Amino acid sequence: MAAAPFDAKSLLLNSGNIAKLNRFGSPNVLSPVDEITSGLSSAFQLWLSEQSEHHDSNMHTDHADCRHPLFTETVEPSERDDLLVTVKLFPSDFDTAILKEAFTTAIQELNVAHLDNVILCFPFHSQTGSSLQSMKSLWKGLEDLQKRKLVTNLSVSDLDKPELEELYQSAELKPFLNQINVASCCVIPKDLIAYTKSNDIKLVITADPRGLSCLWINMSHWRCLVCVCVYM
């Protein structure tokens, strides 16, 4: 059967638990980028096939909710106090509205009232006056969420020492941690180590690509990518 045309103007795409996708899918070990891309692609293709078979009206609407039919999960209320829920946001632009929309969507999809940590990966890194000001503006959007007790800790990803210092000095609510990608930084700079230590900011190593820029090349119309980690 030929697939029905899909013409929604906006799309919420929930890949579900990609750890399960890898367990039951490809036997190969995937890179973080391939893992995310594979999860999103699988979710969309399975959902699209289901909608096509049932001639669902979701195919012709302004907005469509696409969730992986097998791997989408929510947090059980009875287990919430035993879990640490971290969300990493990759907004496509320095737009506070996009950031807050992604945050709201994340807590709704997870069925939680608050998050333990939000890690912000800024759209790009350039120490120009305009981009640094945009970075501060985006951070203020997160500060508003913390003030409303919707998130416990606010964190950043892949900021070097000058960027982190610039943000720290202007921030009302200080960063909890700074994730560093080991692929783009084989040895963590000593000035960054010293600055984070003196200002009580945790340094955490991650395998996430810096900014997931390779994803945005093929997904230029996406507003924000949201990655969720849940720890016991």
C-alpha cells in the first residue's frame, strides 16, 4: 500500500526509549548521532505506516503527535522520588520561546511535574558580542523555569572557560555543571578545570557530539531536539 501524504505543518516526534530500540534493532554499536537519528527515523516510519493503514486524519492537520508505538514511556508517579530525570535541550536558535516550548513538551511527555536537571546546549559557539548576549538571554529563560520550581538544577554543555565565565558572571542562578565532549576536547583545559573548581561547577564528560551540528544539517526545520536521561 502506498503511504498516504503527510502534510502537517508541525510535528512532535517522540522516539521513545532508544536503548530498547538498540536492543531489538541493529546489532551494531551506534555512535550517539546515529543512535539519535536511527531512533527518530524508526519512530516516524512506524508511526507513518500506522497512520497510513488507518487513513488517520493526523496525516492532514496543522500539528501531528508522532510517538514510537513500542518504546514510548512515561515516568511512573510511584517511582518518581527514586529517579533523577535529566533533560538535555538542543534548540535550533537563540529563542526563549522555543526553549520553554521544548521544556513544557518534555515534562508532559514524561508525565512529571518537574525535572532534576536541564542541560542547555547552545545553538553555536562564537565569542562575538551578539552571540554572548543571546546566550545570556537564553539562560534567563531557564532561570525563570527554576524560579517557578519546575527544575532543580540548570547546566550547560561544551562551554570553554571564557564562555562559562561570561555566563557565570551575568547569571542570577549559576550553572550546576558543564558537560564536556571528549571527542572535541581530548584533554580538558587546565584553565577550565581551575575555574569550575573555584566556582563549584561540576565538570562532566560526555560522548554527545558538540551541539549535534551534524544533525541540524539534515534537520534544518527542527525547533529543538530533546534528549532524556533517567537515573535510579
